[in-house]
Amino acid sequence: MATHRSLRRHPGLRWFNIPLFVASIAGTAVIVALALGFYTWWAFAISGVVGIVLGVPLGIWVTNAIKRADSAWPPERLG
């Protein structure tokens, strides 16, 4: 089974950052929706989608930025 090359390298940091960002953004969106008076299940569904759409790329970007900024990180493992 072929896996994406970025997942084979060191998935630990990426597997930590992506759920962290998804949950944080989705939670913020839920709080904003509830504060604005949207109490239907649509508020939760849209907040979840917003969390996934914004959180996954942001989690990947932050992971790569951490790896690039760390001078001890091996250059062949950037990605």
C-alpha cells in the first residue's frame, strides 16, 4: 500500500497539529454562531466544515513552518 511521502517521514507533529487547529477553529465558529443566536444543527454542521476547511491547511502550514525554523531538524525531512 502506497502512502503519501509526507506522511511517511514523521507524522507525529502533523498528527498533533491538524486536529488541534481543526478543533480550535470549529469550536470558535460554534461559539460565534451560538452568540449570534443560531441554535439549529446547521450552526454545528457549518462550524465543523469551517474547522476542517481552515484547520487542515493551517495545521500543515504550521507544522512545516516549525520544521523549517528548527535548525536541528534534518533538511531531508522537511515537507
